[in-house]
Amino acid sequence: MTAITSSAPASVSDPAAGRASGSAPAGTRFSESRLIPNTASMAWRSLITMARNPGEFYDVLIQPVLFTVMFAQLLGGAIAGDVERYLPTLVPGLMVVNALTTSQSAGVDLREDMDKGVFDRFRTVPMSRIAPVLGPVVTDLLRYLVCVCLTLLTGVVMGYRPGNGWSGAIGATVLTMGCAWAMCWVFLFLGTVFSSAQAVTSFAVIVLFPLTFLSSAMVPVGTLPSWLQVFVRHNPVSHIIDSSRYLLDGATGSARDVYMAIIGSLVVLAAMAPLTIARYQRRNA
């Protein structure tokens, strides 16, 4: 009689052992090594969403033209004697004001996507955890570019000519976009803190309104009451505006304002980007 022996498989897959060893199934593994391609994919997705919803561009298409024409006609004669002489003061100021007000939409969009469960679907995909946040933020650079360029071009149509030529205009545009991009991380953080997009919008208006309009954007600081001059001179937005004027015309502002705008933006970015990503990951763990 032949003895029948059953041999166990050479290796047995034990789910418990897999969990104990700390290895996750390949299908649920998140790879930060794919951060760049995943971020590019999310940026492309955000760009397609913008193309399919042109209403999202109304603020960056209409506000720059409307504000430049409106404030030039309203304040030009009273402040500078005529509109054309007022444009060197107004155009650099509105380039910054329009870009910063546009940056708050990043936090609103993030909060809306979180409320709709968009990021919950991404949790099941083997991709970088932070790519869904970084992708739309990269795409927002296009919004800032359109906003700043339209403000500048509207001023040119009305008679404004940058004293430093188009090289200065390019420098001011890049600086303004960088400052707005750093500021958008503040609103992204608020998007992870507040419970609704409306709350993010309301708080953003409360923060941005005094920072942008109680600045050197539209009037010479020396014409303001003494107590208000103290606030305006220490307002970080005023330094960004003065740096933009320095790059565009060289007549007002200084290189120190440019350095302060760059350093301030880097500090905001270094502080708020890690906080935003950490809170987003906790909310979507």
C-alpha cells in the first residue's frame, strides 16, 4: 500500500503576517515618488474643468478691466489732475490687488471639492496623497497670469507706459504672481479649517478688504491721516505694490521693497504650505 503524503505549499500568504510586517497591498500603496506626474495630471484635470466652466474665469477676465477703468475715471482727476498721470500709481497697485483677491478662490475650490467627496475618491487610487492639492494650485498660476496681464494691458490702452519698458513689466508680473501664489496657501489652509466654502469666502473678504484697499494701491501714502499712514506703511501689501512700481517705473519704491516682498512671500509659503498639507492629510487619512 502506497503511503500518500501531503506536503504544505512552500510559502503560504498570511494576511495577518503581511499586516504585521507593515506591508500594504500594492493596490492601496501611496507613492510619493509619483508626486510630479500625479501633480501634472491633477493640474491638467483642473485646467479641463476651467475650460468646461468658463464662468470660473469671469473674475479674472472682468475684474481687472472693470477696476482699472472705474478707479482711473473716479480718482484720476482728484488725485493726480488727470487720468493719464494717475495710471503710474493705479496700474501697479491694481495688478497686486486683483491678483491677491483672485488667490482666495483656491481655498474656496478646495473646500467645495472636500464637501463633494472628490478627494474621497482619490484615496482609493495609488497616487501621491498631496497631488490633488498641488495640481489645482499649479493651474491657478494661469489665473494670476491672466489677471495681472489684463490689468497691465488695460492700463496701456488707457495711456500708461512702464518707465522700465517690458522687461520691468515682466519682472513685476512674475513678482506679483509669486506673491499671489504664496498668499493662496493661506486660503488653502482656511479651506481645510472652515466647514463650508461660504465661510472661507466670508473670512477671505474680511482679511483681504482692509489689506488691499488700506494700502498704497490707489492713493499716495502722504495724503492719508497720520494714524492711517502707520498702518499703510507697515502693511505687507504696500511693500508688494511698491516693489511692483519700482520694477515697472523705478520712480517710486526701492530694491528693498522687492527684497521684502520676495522674502515675505517665501516665509508665508514655508509656513503655510506644510501646515495646509498636514491638515489636509489628517482630514483625508
